[in-house]
Amino acid sequence: MEEKRLPRREREKIARRGEIFAAALDLFSEKGYHNVSMHEIAEKAEFAIGTLYKFFENKEALYKALVMGQALKFHDELNKAIDDICGDEVQRIRNYVRAKGEVFMQNTSMIRLYFAETRGASFNIKAGLDTEIQKMYEDFLQKLASVFESGIKKKRFQKILDPYYLAVAIDSLTNAFLFLWLGNPEKHPYSENVDIMMKMFFENIALR
Amino acid sequence: MEEKRLPRREREKIARRGEIFAAALDLFSEKGYHNVSMHEIAEKAEFAIGTLYKFFENKEALYKALVMGQALKFHDELNKAIDDICGDEVQRIRNYVRAKGEVFMQNTSMIRLYFAETRGASFNIKAGLDTEIQKMYEDFLQKLASVFESGIKKKRFQKILDPYYLAVAIDSLTNAFLFLWLGNPEKHPYSENVDIMMKMFFENIALR
Amino acid sequence: MEEKRLPRREREKIARRGEIFAAALDLFSEKGYHNVSMHEIAEKAEFAIGTLYKFFENKEALYKALVMGQALKFHDELNKAIDDICGDEVQRIRNYVRAKGEVFMQNTSMIRLYFAETRGASFNIKAGLDTEIQKMYEDFLQKLASVFESGIKKKRFQKILDPYYLAVAIDSLTNAFLFLWLGNPEKHPYSENVDIMMKMFFENIALR
Amino acid sequence: MEEKRLPRREREKIARRGEIFAAALDLFSEKGYHNVSMHEIAEKAEFAIGTLYKFFENKEALYKALVMGQALKFHDELNKAIDDICGDEVQRIRNYVRAKGEVFMQNTSMIRLYFAETRGASFNIKAGLDTEIQKMYEDFLQKLASVFESGIKKKRFQKILDPYYLAVAIDSLTNAFLFLWLGNPEKHPYSENVDIMMKMFFENIALR
DNA sequence: GATGAATGAGGTTTCATTCAT
DNA sequence: AATGAATGAAACCTCATTCAT
């Protein structure tokens, strides 16, 4: 709706940004920040090097915008899944696990980028780049924790562990299974394994 | 004992290697491979740049030797802990979880390096550098899995999930709690949290 | 004619290449490959160091392109002179001797470069750089030999020596006189001396 | 005789110098001055690097001493051959040509070194290194010239060309044939070819 | 006197960034 | 507004030379 209202110039600009992002995502996720040059991105995006600098102040800004965009998209999906109130707490968490799998498995190159940023490899890039994403990630964990907390309050779950740690646990478990899937999709099907894992998880914390 | 038998020259050489490693570990773990220059390492280690190249063929070789050394030290401890037969399967896994915490919490800068290498950020460095460590990691996971398998055979654990996935799960959970501890040691004490988590884990898979 | 048709960009690029070549020729011929740094060439050519690497992949490639260019130019002249069919065999060889002198005496710095490459000093640079030039030189010697052979067949020359050796002989004699001229142009005028030498040469092999 | 009188220390020192020279000659003649490192020479000569610097002030001094030694040995032989008064002028020059071939063909690695120094490749090394050898070479050419001059005075040779140029000519011709021999000894036997060439040379300048 | 570990100046090369066209 | 040639700081690495043992 709104986009159609945008002047052609503006629309074209956004499209160009998208093309740059697409090229950059491919390259960064495959080779890492320091092994990709601005020339490489320019060539892959079919723009002149100068054009990249019209859109982004420098390499770091491009990288940050890219990662932020991916993270926003990703967290948006996760938040949508977990906010879906058409279900109880168990359902909301199952929703999140499924959505996480879907987003990642459809955007494999995003995975590496995302893990690099949330799992400490981002120190490869200048300090401070990652704080926003860390914040977004932290916020999401808090929301996940609040779902567990709500479940505990409703006496649907035992309070074995601090809800925040339950959130951390389920997040790290899903990550682990996504990594396995990434390494060998046929051998390690995410949905099946995660399903079993979830069952075990809830059986454990469920109140009978 | 044996070390004292080494000729002085040899001992000094090893000591120097150690000093280089110490400087490199600090810098790499803080800033990442590509943001540390050989000059920086030389300066921190108080050697001339040429001396570094007497000890290591090039930057990559230095990095690889450093990471391999850390990984060996780390896996050595883990293997010792898990191989300890003075206990049943539960005890062996508890041992591993505790040992992992101890090694990491005493070598915080090793953590970042280690996660960078096992969790995919190593693509920042030339391909192939990480295969040996990946292999070591994989071998350890197999051993962990075999402990679970043995517990299942002895009917101590239910077979809810493939033993390999149990290994992956417990490894990823301990990692997650180590990360939390790393970010805020006081707020997130590893041992306590992991203890609760372990209890929950074993209650779940234990056969009554 | 044709050059004017080239787009400005293209012409400028060629001009810049030429400026780099000119600076490099001066420096290499004066100091030798290993005593000239890329920075030196860049400074002399009034370009930034990076610009050199836009034009040539590396130092060796620049050197090779320079030497090949000079060699092509040189052999082109020699071949034109010797292929000139407006004369008998004696005339064609006289043409070659004169042309060789002209090219060299107008491009003194080319001489050192050329002799370094055809006379074995090229082992200073990585192996294989010189094979193309050696081939070009060898081909020329063969052509020179074929002129002698033709003269022998036409019974204009005696067959004292294998035509190839006659070619080698006349080539080495002209080189020697060019060297003398290079050391002291006034004292050792190439044309005069070579004329006498030629006379002596042909008197000797001529059939009366 | 005299050598036996030298104290052991002195004799050993000379022997060591010889070993260094032998290693250096092999390496320099094969790879060129700039592609041979002092470490390489030390290793091949089985000395410590420091020892080399006890014998020679620096790399250049070692190279210069080596080349001078070779040149002295070479010119000594040539001078002996040409000074042999048991023959007329033709015989003395024949002697020189034969001796030159013998010395070179028994010391092939000397050839490259020698040509590098007399034929301009020495500009690869710092200026001034070569002047002494150039002088020695020049002196020899003068002596060769004087033999021709003497032959002309005795009316054995015609005066076609300045005796100095005759000397230059015969020297360059022998060099050329030595080069051919070096490239393919079986295909281009020096003695045979040079014999024919000499015959032709003297028939030409001989007075009947 | 011999040794060889240590030194560091200086070489080659890369690549993020600028700016005239 | 887009281009891409030019820039030059800074990276990696070599090797002639020194000097404490």
C-alpha cells in the first residue's frame, strides 16, 4: 500500500539496496566479513564501487545494516510466532521452535551470519557493532522467559529452573539442532528431532 | 621431571613459544584473527617481528598452533573427566559438565577462540584450518554419545532420543550456561545452574 | 588513424601503462630487477603504489611485460630488416646489422635489459620468465641462419661453417661492437667498425 | 711448499674459506646473487651463519671475493696460455682459445658468474663491485690486441681492423661458442666449432 | 673462535575509500 | 546520480646482520 505511494526514485533506491544486500549476504555468509572485499560485493551486485558508498558510509555500515535487517526479519517472525495467542504456553513455544526452523531453513546463509553475531564471532568486526543485535536477542529471550513464567503461574509447568534459563535452554537446544541440520540436512532432520526433544522437555517440566 | 632433563636451550625455546602464545591468545580472543597484526603480537610478546617467524611459518600457522594447543588441553581435560570409570554413566557425565566449567572458567579467553572454531566463525580464516578441531570435537561428541548409549543398554536411561542427540543437547546446554556465566559471572553461576539443569535432564531420561 | 578511434579512456590507459613502463625501464636497466622496488617505480612514474597493481598483477608481471614489449619491438625491427627482399643475401644481413645498431643506439637502456635476458642473467628472476624471449631470440637466429643457407645454395657463400654458427657468429660480433659503443660511443663508433667487420666477414665467406 | 710452512690455524682458515667459496659458487651460479641467502650458503658450507661473517664483512664482500677469485684463476690460465712464447702469434691465439675452453668447460658454474660480471648483469649488485674485474678483462683484451698488433707488425696479418677490435671479435666469438656448448654440449662441441671458426678467421686476416 | 637466536629495516601486496568525470 | 581509476595506509613476510653465550 504505502510502498506504491513512494516516488519512483525512492522505490528504485530501495530496490538497489536490496540487490546490494543480497550480494553481500551471499558473500559474507560464505566467506566471513574480512574475506569479502567491497569490490567483490559491488561486482556481484552489478554496481560500481562508488555506488555502494552512496548507499552505505563504509563497509562496516553495510555489514551492520545487512545483519540488522536479517535480525529484524528473523526476530519479527519469532515474535509473531510466540505472540500468537491462539494457544496456550506450550503451543506458543512450539510455535516459536517451528518458526525458527522455518526461517532458518529457508535462509541458510542467514544462519551463519546470525550465529556469528550472537555467538561471539562478531568480535572479528569492530567492537560495538553487535550491541543492537545482542539487545534484540536479549529482548526475545526475555519474552520467551515470560511465556515460561506465565505457564508456571498458571501451574502448567513446574518451577524447576528460573524461566530465563528455561528460555536459554530451549534456544540453545534449537540452535544445536539447526547446526546439525545445516551440516547434513538429510541425516539430521530438524523438525523430527526437535519434536522429540520438545516432548521430552515438556514432559519433564509439565505438572501432571 | 622430564622437563628438567631438557637442555637449557630447549627449555628456553619452549618458554618463548609460550610467551608468544600467551600474547597471541589475549589478542586473538579479544579482537579476532583479522584484527590482530603480527606486529601487534610481536610487540605484546616483546619480541621482534622476525622472531615470530622463526617460531611459526606464518600468521595462520601461529593461529592454528595456538588454537590446536588450547583445544588439545581442553579436550584432554574433558576426556579425562568422562573416562573416569570410578562412577556410573550419570557420574561420568556430571564429571564432564563440571570439568568443562572448570577449564573454561579458568581460561576465559580460550572460550571465545574455541567457540569461534567449533561454531562456524572459523570461516573467517582460510578454509581447512578448522577441520582438525572439528574432528576432535566430533570425536568427543561420539564418546559422550557412547556414555549415553551404555546407560541406555544398562537400562538406566530411557531411549527417548538417539544417544548422539543427547550428547549434542547436553553439550549445547553447557555451552549456553557458560556463555551466560561469561557475560555476567555473578548473576549466572555456572555450577549451580548447570546442576539444576542436569537434575532436570536426568530425571527426565531416568528409568524409575 | 586507428588510435584516434580508441575511446579516450582506453587511450589514457595506454598512456599510463607507457609512463609506468618508461619509469620501470629506466630503473631496471640502471639497477637491475632486485634493486628496484615497486615504490621506487611508483614514485618515478608519479603514481600511487596501488595504481601499479591495477596495471600489473605483480612486480614480475610488470617486468615481464616490459621486457617482452622491448623484445617484441626490437625483434620486429630486426625481422623487418632481414625480411626486406629488395636485396640479395649480403644486403639482407647488412640491413640486419644496421637495424640492430639503430634500434639499440636509440634505446640504450633497452640494451642492458635485453642482454640480461638473452645472456643468462635472467636467472636472477624466477625461472621461466625468460623462455619466451629465448624462443624469440632463437627463432631470429634460425632466420638469420636461413639467409646464410640461401646464400650458400645460390653459391654466393662458401660453406665453411654450419649456417647456424655463421648466424651465431655475426650476432655475437654485433653484440660485442654494441657493447663497446655503449661504453664509449665516441671512441667506438658502431657503424664504422661493424662495416669493416662485415667486409672482412663477407670477403672471407664469399665465393669469388 | 710455502703452504706447508703456514701454521695449522692459517691452513685451516684457508680451507674453510675454500669450503664457503665452493658452496657460494654453486648457489650463486645456479640462482643468482639475489636469490641466494647467507643462511643458504652457511647451510651448504656446513658453517654457522656467524662464521661466514667472521670470514667476510658482508654478503657483497663474499660475492666479490668469490668472483675475483674465479676471475683471477681464469685470467691466470688465459695469460699463461697467451704468454707462452713457444709459438708465433697464431699459435698464441690458438692457445688462448683452447685454454679458455678448457677452463670454462671444467668449471661450468664459473661461466654464468663470469658472464654476469663481464656482460652487464652485475648491475644487479651494488655499483662498483665489478670495476676490478672489468679492469682485469680490459687488460686481457689489451694483451690479446697486442698479440694481433705484433702479428701485423711482423706482416703475418693484414691490418684490416684495429688490433683491439680483432681482440674483441675473437673474444666475443669464443664466448658465443661457449654459450652454445653450455646449452647443449653434445650438439655444439666447442673445440670443433671453434677450430673451424679460427681457421676462417686467420685465413681472412692472414697475409699470403 | 664458533655459534645461531634475535633483530628490524624494508620489500611486496591488498583493499577500503575518495573524487573527478 | 553513477562511475571506477587512483590512492596510500597498513598488512604480511624475508633476510642481512649482530652479539651474547
